[in-house]
Amino acid sequence: MTDITVVDSVMGSGKTQWAIQHMSEAGSLDNFIYITPFLSEVARIKETVKGRTFVEPTIFNDTSKLDDLKRLIAANRDIVSTHALFARADEEIIELLEQSGYTLILDEVMDVVESVSIKPADIKRLQSNGDIFIDEETKQANWTGDPEDNSRYRDIRELAQAGNLYLFRSSFMVWAFPPRVFSAFSKAIVLTYLFNCQLQRYYFDMFDFSYDYKGVEKVGDVYELCEHDIKREKREDLYALIKVYEGKLNDVGKGKWSLSQAKLKQYDDQTINQIKNNTSNFFRRYANNAKKADVYISTLKEIEQKLSPRGFKACFIPHNARATNEYADRRAVAYLINRFINRDKAAFFQENNISVNEELYALSELVQWLWRSRIRNGEPIDAYIPSERMRNLLNRWAKYEI
């Protein structure tokens, strides 16, 4: 079994610094694969780890980055790469890792489950044609058709052949990151915050991975792992840095479902304009006349254009942004969404007897998003969070009630 440690510590507490220190101090026989969401962090690892040389998979001699990753693993190099490339790990990668003894360091959790775009009618057609067979117990989709089918269902064939495709409620399919990839490492370290409410925790539980929680603290000039204790987080001090707007501009977010993804898609032009004008009003009147360079905004990707306040059209960032320092100078932020777990992903776990906590998930997403701002530097911000539910969750977090 893989020895998994979850370093669960609040943003800015030194998780990445500890990892850099840990890799710098490791013996010459140790090898690491460091996986991070952003290319900027890839560069940081290459520049700051001492005593060993990290290399990044590249494209050369007409080969792909995935091919180069395999070459680097076979050569026992220290490797740094992105979540996007790691998510493409295949059977050959697994076999190479099983022979290697690498330690995986995962900077932030991965998107370990994703919905697959396929119509229910196409699923029925594949089943009736004998191309896929669904295991009644596990709901895993097995490819039983032409093993080299290159039709429009090629992506479905490849996922099913890799053992990563599951069918639920006869209407949708979910791709799951192959658990054998994690099993192939001798050790794995996950750097994150609020792991208990993230999808990767449900994934680990579903596939029977065990893991230990640790925190991190700075002792003198070095970072050390310590007992995981939420009281170390000093949430009340962190919350004091966030001036959350309270007033009539929040009326649009009253009720449990307001500003949810479904609602955002359904709102008429009048409501959309109201949200847009509220956001502009907040930045100018309640955030000390914040300018474009001072802010970031998030909402559902499909309606960013409709919700863009005048003068702030290029200020949107992903609503699930995490693990980046790119916005660490921003002092005014607007979170124009009410987060819920994707229903397909939730069903994937629930039908495998894994309980999913919607409230904790939403809280985790919001807290990670807020800490992209200058809070990470100990500086205060103004925040417009019109969703009543999301504001309440943040307040409960500050009081250690959730």
C-alpha cells in the first residue's frame, strides 16, 4: 500500500516551502515527482530545490510530453509537471512507476473525477450493439466491441479500455483517474487545505486508500510537519482581514439556491443586469473606488460576458482557482456564484456508499478562492459575496462551526 500523507494546512502556512525543504534535504537515492496546477509553480520548483535537478517533460523529436514523461521516469530523473499532464497517465506510466520507487508530491488536489460528454441515446446504442458492458455491482463500463474502434466513440472506447469509465443511473458516464497510479508510488504527499471536504478525499475513501493528516509550522528558519490541529489556523485572525459586504446589494443572493449554476443559467436579463450593476457599485462605492488592477471576479464561465461590469471586463478568474500567487496584490473581490458539487460527480460517490458533504465542499472552494488575493500576504481585502448561503458558510468557518 502507498504511504500517503495529507499535509492539511491553511494557505500561507508554508506547505510548499516545507516540500521544497524536504526535497532539498532528501538523500541521493530518493526520487520525486512533483505535480502542480500551474506552469509558474513548475518553474519555482526547478529554481528553488537545492541539491537536485528537476526536469520538466517537453516535446522534442516529434514525441509528446507524455512520451517524454515516460522517458524521464525510466531514467529515474526528478520530475516536475502539471496536473493536466499527470491526469493522462496510462498503463505504461503505471508499470514504470511500479518499478521506480518514486515519491509523489501533489500540490493541491486533482480533478480525480470528471463527467464524460455523451448522450443517453448513445449510451443505449453502445449497449445494444454490444460495444460496452456495465458491471452491475461496480457500474464500471467495459469495452466489449472492436478493440481498435476509431468511430466517434473512440474516446469512450479508450476510457473504458483503461478501466476508468463508470455509468450511473443509465444516463451519464463519469471518468475516474486510475487509482493504480497512486498505488504505483511508494509514498505520496498531498499539499492542500480542508482535505476532508474535497473530492479527492472521497476518491481515496472509495478506492480504500488510507492516509494520515499532518499540519506544517515554521520553527526558527525551518518548516516542520506537526500534528494536524485546526486551532493552529487562527481562523478568527484570517477572517478579520476580510471585510465582507453586508447590505442591499446582497438581496439578489437570498435563499439557498440563488446564484447556483442552474439559477445563473436561468436568470432573465433584468436579474443579470442587477448582479452586474451591483458588482460595479460595490467596487466603486464600497471598495474605495477599486480599479481594474485591484480586483478579481468569478462566476459561471458561460455567463462571464453577460456579468462583466463596465470597466472590469478582463478581471474574471476561474471560480475554482487555487494554488496560484498570480493575484496576490488584489484588494477587492467578487464571488458571483453559489457552489454545489456537480450532480454527476456527487452521484458517482454516493452510489458507491461514500457520503458527500455539499456544505463543506462549497466552503473549501470559497476559502481557497479568497486566498488568491492579498490576504495571503496578511493584508485586508473587501469582498462581495452576494450568496447568502456562501456568506453564512464563511462565517461558520471563522467560528470553527464547520
